[in-house]
Amino acid sequence: MRILLAEDEAKVAEHIRRGLCEAGYAVDVAADGAEALWLAETHPYDAMVLDVMMPGQDGITALRQMRRKGLNTPVIFLTARHELEDRLRGLDAGADDYLAKPFSMAELLARLRAVLRRQRAEPLDRLRVADLELDLLTRTACRQGQEIALTNREFGLLELLMVSSPRPVSKTAIIEHVWDQHFDSGTNVVNVYVNYLREKIDRPGWAPLIHTLRGVGFVVKESEI
């Protein structure tokens, strides 16, 4: 999943970015509200984490503009202000959650999982296709009773394919949701990672679940008999 983080304090932004990346998210960072608005308009994000107090354009103003433009991406506000009135302003602007500084990364990650879960048609902590199961809390995969070790990038790719199943996902959509803005779209890395997953998910003797649809993309589903 791809996250937009808007935070003007460089050290704080780097701390949060590192924590999100370690949790398996692809992260783009904006230094102010104007940059956050531009990124939100030009890239598809699964969620946004916005600081309220930023130079130039603050987070609340930026979010109001996003909502007026029809951007419904879930948003968590970060703020050093603890007053009820400030929290209400953020929620009234269209935020989905509000987290006061200082906070733990564990709490931010839990709140992110919650807003992402609410976006799904079936808000589950486990995804299942045939005998393949993905636990979104423990970030583990299991098939036929065997746990499958996945890197963060492999997990993100498999999560996207399983959330979309049985609909195929284009290579462009994979790039937009699993890699950040610095990704070189001219490389063959998506195919490489799909093959990594195939080696782990579609082992010899197991029915293949990862399929390539030429000219369309990739899909995780049971093979048609």
C-alpha cells in the first residue's frame, strides 16, 4: 500500500517515513500542504498522514481542497495540539482519524490499518484466495498449512493482488500502489517480483494461483478447470 506523508519537520518526517517503510508501505513525503495537495492530485494513494501545522498551507486547508476536488483517500491528521476544538476542525475538514504528538509508531500503524480496513468491501484482517491466506496484522502468508516468508515488497504486492481478486491488476496500478514516486517505471522489476511470488506461492505440486493476463496484468485466483 502507498502512503502520502506530509510533515514539515525533516527529522520527524524521516522517523515516520522509516517506520512506515519498515512496516511494508511505499511512502512519498511532502514538506508542506501545497506539495501534499499536488502529490495527492497526481498520484493514487491508499491513505495519507498529514501534519496539521505546516508552513504556507496547513494540513486542514490542504485536506479541504482535496475533498472539494473529490479525493476521498482516508486521512490521519498529526498534531501537537490536544484541544478538542482543534480535533473537531480536523474531523470536520474530512479527516478519518486524529493522532496527537507525541505518539508511538505502533499506534500510527494500528490506526492506518484501521482506516485501510474500512476502505475494503469486506473489512477483514485476513485475506483468503483458495488455500492461500494472508494475515494483515502479523504480515504473514500461509498456504496448505505452510508459512511462507515474504519480504515487505512481496507482501505489498501479494496484498494488492489478493484484495483485487478475482479482478486483474495492471502493471501500472501495481507500480502506483506498491512503489513510491522514485520508482523507475522503465525497469522490469514488477515482473521480477511477480516471479519471486510465484516461486513461493505456486510451488511444484500446488495448483497455480498467480496468473499473467497478456496485455492486462496479473491476477490471483483459482485456475479454471
